Amino acid sequence: MAEPGDIVRRIEQTPSLPAGTKERFSGYGVMATPFAAGHILCLRRFPASSVGPAYTSVWYRDPEGAWTFFQNAPPAQACPRYFSSALARILVRDVEIVWTGARTFSVTMSGGNELKWDVMLAETLVTRMMNVVGGLVPERLWHEPAFLKMMGGVARVALGAGKLAMAGHAPNGQSYVANPRLVWFISSSQATLDGLDLGPMGRVGAQAKLGDFWIPSRGLFAIGGAFFEPFDPARHLPLPSERAA
């Protein structure tokens, strides 16, 4: 198995999207990093998107449960397109990811909010086995709800990350399918946001969720893609433009 840093470099150099009529995203990110003090950080980096240019998004939940999404693209072309109704704030910021090693990278953010976040990944027997199995799964099964539900149950036990829903509905109503095809544990994570040290990693109590999407209760990094139902004004909540900044 290639190292995650090498796989990411190839993805960045030659981004591609699968065919289809859904809104599609391909890339990688931190599914979640929970901190013992109650903070949660997530990261989404999509070099390929069917709704706009490549973008990077940082998701932050404070200990009181309020979510802020930061991204370096207009909210309508990024994660808030599907999650805005569950968010306290949506902010456009400069976000940069720098890989410092085969399993280490740093995330920095500026332009109104300052973030410095260092992440180290780890491969274990569990993640190695899951990645081998994931590579053998036929493409069509990655879009079958029954298969994804089964995979979510297996991953919940194997990864010890709480509930995982690979298919469901986002807060704004669009149905989604998530395909985390390769996974690694996060062995180390240190982050400072606006001068506040978020402290050591650790579980945050009740597992967080956004719509049907459960936020993993331990640090996980994934490479894969996501598929969303196209926006329908008759059935889906619009993006509140007054929250964009």
C-alpha cells in the first residue's frame, strides 16, 4: 500500500471525477479529530468538484456544539451547499495544506481567523485490511445503500469510531453517498485556533452528527469521494446568503 502522502500528491496532480448525474467530489480529508476539551476539527480537500473549482474546507465544532465551516471557495460551491442549515457560521478564509512527510501534514488558515493544525497518520493492521478490502469492492457496490449500511457497521466495530453513516441525508435535505475508500488513524494532532490551544485528542462525550452524517468519535483520515443529490428548491433548504462572509 502506498503512503497517504504519495496518493494525495497523485490526486492533486491529476484530479478526476467519476461519471454520473449527481453532484460529485473527489479528494481526501480528516473525517474528524475530536479533542478532549470538546472541540472537533474536520477537513475536506476536493481537488475535483462537479459544482465549482477545487476547494478546501475546515469544519470546527466548539465545546458548546456550534459548528463553523471555513472554506476557500464561495459557500454555494463548497460544503455549506449541503450543511448550511446546521451551522452557526459560514466564513470564507484562506486555507492551505502542506504535506511535510509521507504521513504528516499541516493545515493553516488566515484571512480573519488563524489556524495552525499539525496532523500525523498511522497505519495499523485494521486499516491495512480495510484498505485491501476497499480496493476489491466493485464500483457499483459503493453506491448501493444496503452495502454501504453493512460497510458502516463493519467500520464502526473495526475502527472503534462510533456510528458511521455512508448514506443518508445532509441537513439541507439532499441525499448523499460517502465513499471513504482508504482510511488511516490519526495518531497525533495539535491545533491552535485564534490563539486557543485545542488541547489533547480525546473523545467528546455524545457523538456529534450533521443531518444523518455522524462525526467519527476518534481521529480518522480518508481518501475517497462523495456524491450528493442535485439541489431541488421544492425539497431542499437553500443556502442562507446572509451567513456568507
